[in-house]
Amino acid sequence: MTEDKQARTENPETGGGQKRSKYFIASVALVCMALYFVLIVVAIWHPYLNERVKFATESGLSLAILIAVVAQVVIYRAQWHVMNAQWRTMEKQTEYAQRAYVCIPSGNMGMVEEIGTRRKVLVFALRLENTGNTPAADVQTISFTDVAKEVPDPALRVTGQIISHGGLIAPKAHTRQWIRAPELSSEQDQRWIAGEVEVFCSGVVTYRSFGKVRTTKFCFLRRVGSDKIESYSKWNDAD
């Protein structure tokens, strides 16, 4: 669900409130008409009523005051619904403009020294960037690499994968993530060069902004004969 749809879902007062106001106005109008009809009947047919004109005048004036008070209540009620809807819209617009947006705009292949064995290993070096206007808190990257003909949706494979904790990323700032590339067998290497399989790095980034947990999916492919990586045609989106 997109945030536009969430905004419409979380703000039912606009449509529902207008319908309820229309029903309320119609009900009040019917009650007032019924009361006025009763007054006319009483003024004409009551056997012990001497001053019929005075009774009709005073009763009609009281009824008019009642109608005015009810109309004022209806107007205030409609204004409250409008103001409430405007306030919710302003909250959403503020959130859209000021929230954190964490994405992975670029990356490359690189060599790093493995802790413990001190041997050089090939990694996907990714740049995590917060392009929003507020900090992204509790940043976590759940990632995996593999060799496959069809690259799967990373959201289906995050369970049990490596989690990297990035902490907090300030607005307009970035951090780096290094994800170890798979070691190819000679057969896999030949199939990769022939274009039969893909060597990829994929995963999900989660973070908190404005009290909500946000997610960003990413998927990058290793290029043959290059230290560059390219975005896969799918699985690169954010909420």
C-alpha cells in the first residue's frame, strides 16, 4: 500500500462525515416541519385556545430560534470535519516533506581483507544514503548473495540472512555496506560469462522515521569483466 492510499484510508471523516451531515440535516428538517405542522393544527383546532394568533406567533418564533440553533450546530459540525481533514492532510504533507528516505543509489565491486583469515575477498560495496530531511533511525540491512538464473524477490529470502546494523543515518548523509560476493565454481563462472545465470546481491533495508518502520528493497547484478554493478530490473523499490 502506498502512502497516498494510506492517507485516504486513515482519513474516513471527509467522505463519511459529509454523508452523516447530510442525513442529519435532512432529519432535522423533517422534525422541524413536523413540529410546525403540529403547531398549526393546535392553533386551529384546539377547543380551549382563545388567542390563536398570539399562540401561533410565539410558538413559531420559538421554533425559528430552535431551527437557528440547530442550523448553527450543523454548520459548526461541518466546519469541524473540514478542519479535521485539513489537519490530517497537513500532517501527511509534513511527513512526506520531512521524513527520512533511505535508498541505495550506487555501489561497486571491491576487495576487502577478511577478519581472521586476513585473505582478500570480493564484496559488493553498497552506498546507503538518507536523502530525506530527518534522521533515519535503527537502520538495518538484511542481505544475501547468490548465483541464479532467475533473481528472487528479496523479501521472500530475508529470514535467516545476515543482518548489518547501521544505527542512525543523518539527513543527506550516507554509510557503506560491504556484502561478500559468492565464490563461483568453474562451471558457474562459465555460465555467468555466457549470460546463463546472474551473480547478484539483494536484500531489504529497514529503518524508522516518524514513528513508522520503513523498508527499501534492493537488488544489484555483478557485471562481467568490470568492477561496476547494475540495478536489476526488479526488486528496487521503497515505501
